[in-house]
Amino acid sequence: MDLQTRKLNLIEYLIGLKDENMFRVIEDSINRHLKTTHQSLKQFTQEELINRAQKSNAEYLAGKFKD
């Protein structure tokens, strides 16, 4: 399984996650990793989110997606 597929699987798992404690554990783990690697999460601007959504919709309509 390639990295992109694994990322998408993780995103799907997180979307369906209902256990607040488990989410907190995952979130804390990511935050600890980011601190140790001196990286930070960058929040998207509204314009960036709209552009990403429009690009995703265009790719979907063009048939560029996997089931």
C-alpha cells in the first residue's frame, strides 16, 4: 500500500472516530512529533480551502479519483 493510500485510510478512520480519548491520544502524538521536529501545523486560509475544494470537484468530475 502506498503512502497516499495510507494517508487517505487514516483520514477516513479519523472522520469516523467517535472516541474522544482515542482522538486526544492521536492528536497529542502528532503535536509531540511536530514539536520535536520543529514543525507546525499551518491553518488554511478561506481562499486556500475554496481553491482546494474547487480543484477536488474538477478532478472528480473529470473522473480522476479512486474508489
